Amino acid sequence: MDTLHTLIASVGLFALTFLIPGANLLVVVQSTLSGGRAAGIASGMGVAAGDGIYAGLGLFGMSALITEGGMLFQGIKILGGLYLIWLGIGLIRSRTSLALSSDPMSTVGTMLGYFTRGLVTDLANPQTVLFFVSIFAMTLTPMTPMWVKGASWIGIVATSLLWRSLLSVALSHDRVRRAYERVQVPMERLAGIALGAFGARLLIEGVGQRGGG
């Protein structure tokens, strides 16, 4: 895998998670509804900071495993593949859309408070680091330059911040919010298929390496 492909694959796989509704999406939307766009952006910055922390743990943890190689790295590939397949199946089978209320929250906090809300919400889900480990197990190799690893991390954090900022602007409009609710389920299905396929590839690579070893 060449350096450009590594960078695009790492950031692209992460971007697929944007189609998954959950606490991170909800906290940005609710912060926007309660405190305006600036509050939503502050909350999104908190979520992006959490992504940066977990991406760093996954990236540099995987770097150590890749350098050593062997059975442990193969096991990580197998577990990472199974995790992505499990996540993909869950998205494909999901039948519940995320209802986005337009009712403002009762409390209005400071920008630091909104940032902290986003950060804590993201860090409260330790499965995020498992997703990053799964991504890097597939996209990184022992020959991947350090600058590409750093660029992947920067790209992930920048993409996370950009997406959450766009959400805080777009989803503050009722029409856009309702349109998202209508396409949410099919988008989840597509994301599930893509993640499942990547997981299957990772699983096959891990099993193949173990069998070949």
C-alpha cells in the first residue's frame, strides 16, 4: 500500500463513522440547539479532541505492534476484522433512526462547558479506540513512513472537526435536520456493508498470515 493510499484509506475509513448516529452526533446537535452554532462548534471541537486522543492511542499502539510483528499483530488483525464485521452487521440490521429534537435544552453553558461535553461524550465510548486499531491494522505496514502516520492522525482530527462544525451549522436548520432523518437508515446500511467488507478483508489477511506462518 503506497503512502497516499494509506493516508486516504485511514481518513476515509474513519469518515464512514460519520454516517453512524450516536452520542457524538446528538451532543453536537443538542449543543447547537441550546447555545447556537458557536456552542455546537465548541462541542464538535471536544469530540474531535477525543477522536485525536483515541486515534493517537490506536496509531502509536499499532506502530509498536507492527514493528514487532508476529502472532500478536496477526491476532490484532483477526480481532479487528471481527470487530468491523460485527459493527457492519449491526448497522445493516439497525431499524431505529435517531430522532433529533428541535426543543432547546434547558441549560445554556459556556463554550468551555460545551467543549467539555463533547470531549467527555467521545471519551466515554472506549470502543472508538478499537475502531482506530482496526483501521490502522489494515492501512499501516512496517514500511509506512512516520510522516504518513502523522499525516493520517492530522487528517483524522481535521476531518472530525470539519464534519462536526458543518453539522452544527447545517443541523441548526429544521429542513436539513428532517432531510437527514429521512436518509439516515439507507446511509447506515451502506456504511455497514462497507465496514463489513473491510473487516472481512482484514480477517482474511490475519488468518492467511497465521496459516502461512
